[in-house]
Amino acid sequence: MKKPQPNENEHCIIAVYADDKKGLLGQILNIFNRRSYNVNSLNVSRTDIREIVLITMEVEFPLDKLQGLLLKIEKIIEVYNAIAYLPGELILNKVGFYRVAIQLMSDDLWLLLQKYGAIVSKVFEGSFVIQKTGTDNDLHEFYNHLEGEHLLSFCKSTLIAEKSLVQLDKYFEMVGEEAAV
């Protein structure tokens, strides 16, 4: 893998813990939009603490700007913590949904589903939906096997970086200890 140049955009995962307040997502996205950085994937999930959400973004920007971006995000009042994961640091799974025509149903398809760990999740009149979990490469490889006139549509979910699931009570204890010093 070639080493990125300082101003070359790279994929990075950013996880943000914040209070669930109106307009927060707009403030965070504005930081990226002002600089014309791409946000490829965005997920907002509730945590076990009712008022706090985990915002996970897959973004493209120069890695030499990373610390500045994290500081700008953390300056937003509702944000508790912003964490970045560099390219290759995480294996990120997503869920792919493939709607295919019923004519594709065959023994070969069942073998393909077994090989790739995919399942039929919904059956409609004339079509059905296949669901597969995996990395972007896994989903794309499976897509290539289905591609053709019988593949009616495809989409994939956003991501959650499992490594970003910190124990929030431990985080708040650390913050409290730092404030007391």
C-alpha cells in the first residue's frame, strides 16, 4: 500500500459521543461540508445512556487535518468525545441487501448463499431480498456474482465501529477525575 501524501484524501472512521440535541448532526456535517470533504457513510445510534448517541462517520479527507477536525468536533457543546480510526485499523462490517428476481431461484443460488453466508430475508411476489453481512469488499464480491438482469436493486447499511463502543460510565469517571485535578 502506498503511503498517502499529506494533502491526499484518505478514508477514516470517526466516532462521536454526544448529547442527542436538535441540530447537532448539522453542526458536525457542516465542519466537513465547509471543506468539501466527503462523508460516505453516516450512522446515529442510541447508547445505553438515554440522552447520548454514538455518531459514526466514514469520511474522506487529508489525514494531516485529522487532529484539527477532531478538535473542531469536540468544541461543539453537546459533544463529549470524538475518536478517529485510521485506514486499515478496523475491519468494518456492513449489511448488504440485494433484491433479485424470482427467476434467479435455483440450486446454484442456494450454493452461492451458503458459500457467502447470505440469507433470504424477505420474499415478495416476483422477487426476494438476500441479506449479507461483511466488509465492502465482501459485499461487492457477492454483488458481482448476482449482477445481471435478475439483480433488481442493491443497498448497504451504514457502519458502527465496534471498537468505538467504549464504556461511557468509565469515560465520565475519567472526565470527572481530570476536572478535579
